[in-house]
Amino acid sequence: MNSALILIDIQNDFLPGGALAVPEGDRIIPVVRKLVPRFTHILATQDWHPADHGSFATRHPGKKPGDLIDLNGVKQVLWPDHCVQNTSGAELAPGLESAALKRIFRKGTDPAVDSYSAFFDNARRHATGLGDYLKSHEISTVFLAGLATDYCVKFSALDAREQGFDTWLITDACRGIDLQPGDITRALKEMQAAGVRLTASGDLPG
């Protein structure tokens, strides 16, 4: 099979000590490092927000991270300022062997709409180009790893399925936020219901 490993938003701000730290987010890096040699096609996504991004709670007086608003017609969770363009927080995590990456797809660049998925913004008005890239390289199977399980990883996996890709989630190479208790479990069930297959890094086919 022609497959790709897609690393979702493994960036400094999502690691412990970062602006929007995912619990145990750093634990996935050794797992990802072991995965890299098993794939010839490795891609990554990178949250790349302008400083005035509409998903930042600081842009909405009286609001705080975790609050829910309507952002230009799309339901939006407000977050701390994170992954701001050209800051250290937006950089890919050290130890990812960035030289192995074929390409990095940046998302969340439009201040008017957030972008959880590796494929589209949340309003589905614009594509990142990832889908076309995979198809142009005749890649039919994707394996996802990264942060966070219940947000960017989930929406990327669902869109991968919708785009027709055989989609696998490497569970021990992901961590979630669980903003509401049970979010991670619900995300996994939603992905499975859409046809995403769950696997552990030690059980990968081939």
C-alpha cells in the first residue's frame, strides 16, 4: 500500500510548559521517532496563527479560554494565544527529525476562522492542499499521530475518511485535552464510527 504518516500539530505550545499544553503531549515524541523510519512519506501540520486570531480569548473582552462563541457563523471554543506565527511556541517540537518531513502544511492562518483539520478550515471554505497532495502522490492510506486527539487529530481523521483515505489513528502517538470530561473517549468513538481504524504503534501492519 502507498501510505503516509501525518504528524498533527506537534508544536512547542502544545507540549508541557506551552501556552496550550496538552497533558502528556511530550510523551508521544519518542513514539513518533520510532515510527518515522517505517515510512517513506512523512508529512506534518503546523498551527500558524496571526497574533489577532479570532479563536484567542484575548480578542474577546470579558471572555476566557474554554468559553464558546460564534465566530463568523462557526461555533468556536476560545483558547489562550498559541502557535503565533514566527514564535518559538509555533515551532515543531524538538526531536521530530524535521529533515524527514516531505512537506509541512500550515493551517489557522485566517484570523476569521479556526482550522482544526489538516484538510480544511472549520468553515470548510478553504482547503490546505493536503488532500490534493496525497492524491497527486497516489497515497491511499494515512496514519495519524499528534495533538490533540479530541480536536485537530479527530477532525483530520474524519476529513481523511470523507476524502476517501484508508485512515488509521496510532493511539499511543496521540494525546488529548479532555476539556469536557469524556471528550477523548467520545472522539475515539466518533472516529471509529466514521471508519477510522485504531491501532498502537507496536501493532502497525507490515
